[in-house]
Amino acid sequence: MMKGGITMFCPKCGASLPDGTAFCTSCGQSLGQQAAPQQPQQAYQQPQQGYQQPQQGYQQPQQGYQQPYQQQYQQQYQAPVPELPTQPFTTKGIIDTFIYNVTKPKLWGIPQFIVLGGLFFYFLGMFLPYVSYGIASANYYSVGGASHIIPSYLMICMVACFAFIKNSFLMITAGAVIFFNTLFTAVGGSNLSVGFVFMLLGSIAALAGGIYQLVLEMKK
């Protein structure tokens, strides 16, 4: 639509009209101007503002994720078993220390496991061939008889008990006794077989466990 001076022309029929006329008096064509719609621009920004809502709610599972983990960790954690204070070197003190330590495996240390492993080898060696007579062989039971078997069982019990008392003096004494007893009861000289080797290694382990306990006591 063209405007000039005080005259304007209808874009449809070309009629000359006064300036500011809203409708053509000849054909009825509307001569008014329409404003550009603004609603699409406003509506376009709405999804941008609402897009951040899921980001705000995304942190909720992260905050709640640590709660079951912390609860599970606290349930699994257990306070360490306290060491029994040193008891007087009396019969009652020794018995109380033995009962306390033997009923709490978490308090067993390396010396105790060394002694127990050695006693297992010693006990196993009593059933293996102890001496050999040419093709034939005999175990510790048939060679030593009751005079050797009963003291051996008593020494096994003594060494095990002293190991759980955790007294290096008693452990070394018991280990030395079972070690020398194994040497003194050897029968057959060069004919000694695998059973004697197992018993000898077991008695050495019992003695080594007492020495290791002494080293731990000296470090305290």
C-alpha cells in the first residue's frame, strides 16, 4: 500500500482515497496494518524455562545412595577383640589366660598357627612309616609302644595349651621338650623313615613358635 501526501490508493482496485482511510469506499478492501504476532516467541521460551526441572531432581538418588552403603558398612564393622591384660603367673592366671585366648580365634597370632601346624605334622608322623627294615616298615605306634606313645600325646597337649597362654618362656620350654624327646626316641639310626622326619619337623615348628612369641614380646 502506497501513501503520498493526503492521498492514498487502494491496493486492490486502485481507487484514490483520503489518507488514513481504513476501508476502500469503492471495493471495501481493508487498508489497516496488522501487528506481527508475538505469541509464538513467548511460547517458545516456556519449554526452555521448564527444561531444568529434571536436572534439579536428578541429584536426589545420589544423596540417598550413600545411606544404605554407610549403614551396611557400620553393620559389618565390628570392634576388635581386646587383649586380655597380663594375668599373674599363677595356676589360676594361666588357666584364665588359656580359656580367654582359646575361645577367641581373632586373637591367635602367627606363633600360635606355627605351633598348631607343627603339632599337626608331629601327630601325622606317628601314623606314617617311622623306621624301615629292608622292605618292611613300622610306624611309631608299633616301634615305641605305650612308653613312647603316651608321653607323646601328653606333650602335644602341653605344647598346644602353652601356645594359647602366649607365654614365650612356657612355649619355648614345651617346644624344646618335644624336640629333644623326638631325637632321644629315634630308633633304627639310618633306617629312620618319613614318619620320623614329620615328627622332627613338627617339633622344630613348636620350638620356633615359642621363639617367635619371644620376639613379639621383646618388641612391645
